[in-house]
Amino acid sequence: MSDVFSAAHRGGSGSPLVCLHGFTDTWRTWDLVLPALEREHDVLAPTLAGHAGGPPLGRPASVSVLTDALEAAMDEAGFETAHLVGNSLGGHLALQLAARGRARTVVALAPAGGWAAGDPAATRMEHFTRMRVLLEGAAPHADAIVAAPGGARRASADITTNYEHIPLDLLAHQLRGVVGCTGLDALVAGAARDGWGLDAAAIACPVRIVWGTDDRLLPWPTAAMRYREDWLPNADWVELEGVGHCPQLDVPLETAQLILGFTADRRAR
């Protein structure tokens, strides 16, 4: 089955909220939480530049280039500021946007870039290069792969601990999205070249950071070291026991509640 990758989703009403996905994913990672979020917010969920359905990446590939593209998407949507939610790379980008003054609040789910120097997590982006190679031949058969016995578990093992509730078409979409991430190599090279930094002192909005204790891609707590000790020690920290790298897929009801509970008293701003 072929897949149609789109640049963004927008729906709901209320104060603006932007949802940012992780590396090689698409906006559809938010499928399971969108109904709850859209009851309270005007939600924009863009696909990142260089990802399947997203805008061209531009050169040189960098976190700054991705953040520039997101600012442009917010401008086009008419969002001067917004509540920001992001997972993994998207969590880091939400914090970059906050440092530029574009956030009302940030909820970052296992944000990338917080590991200490020398931590093995620093090479995690190379995992996606290997994954893309493995999936290039399998992607055309993604629907059959996830529907096979044990297929859904294998497709989601790196990102969730709870998976039975995730629609098979969404899992297949994500597999194809890895192959469709045209900016993968450039972004991996850019991260190796530039490293990860954050002007945390410029972040003036409330921040909640959520991390699953069973995160296999960015293991808790070591992958959060700089966020916890240097950048955002005074953030609202939430540990999700037994949850993996993508809480929005793993425990969507609880994740939606964590987001809405944090934005609740600030929606009129």
C-alpha cells in the first residue's frame, strides 16, 4: 500500500498549540492524542523539514534550520506564540522555539540533546541511518509486516512498551516515514558537526519534561543529564513508570492529560 504524506494537520479550537514529532516520524505520531487536544486547543501539527511530507530541509542541515522552518509554519498559521508539545527531536525543537520567545508553555516528551558529553546517547541518531537501510526493501510491504504475528511488537519495540492499541495503519505509516525522511543523512551529519546546545536562560515560559523509565532510545535518566543538571533543573519533571520513548503512542490518555493539565490555567493567554 502506498502512503500519502502531508505537510501538516490542523484542527480544533481554542488557544494555539503546536505538536512537534521526533526524528524520521511525521505529524501522525499525534493521532491518538489529537481528539483530546483539539477539544481545548487550535492544534497545528506540522511535519518537520526534511521529513516525509514536510518542506525541503535546506542547507546546511541543522537544528537552527529546522527551528527556522517551524517559526515560518507558526507565522503562516497566525500563531505569534503557542503552547508547544514535542517528542524527542521535536521536544528539543520546542525548547529552541521557547528560547526564541515563541512559546506560552512547553511540554517536552523525552527531548533529544540532553545527554552528557561522551554518553552513548550522543550516537543515537546513527540508529536511524541503520534503520532506514533495513526498511528500504521492507517499506512497500509495511502493512503486511505489521499485520503478521508479532509484527506490531517488532515495529514499535524501540518506541513503546504498550502497543496493542496502536492502529496497524499508523505503525505501517511510521515504517514508511523512515524511508521517506529525505533529510536523514544530512541531519545526522549536522548533529555530529554542530552538537546540541540550548540557550536555556532565554526560556521564560513554564516547562514540563516527561520521560518514560523504559525509554530504549534515550534512556532515563542519563539521556536527560544536561536538562536536569544544567539547563532546566527547575522544570516540572514527570517520570512515567514502564513507558517508552513515545508516550503519545504508548499511553495516549495519560499523555493528553499531562499536556492539557499543564496548559489549563494558561489557555486564555
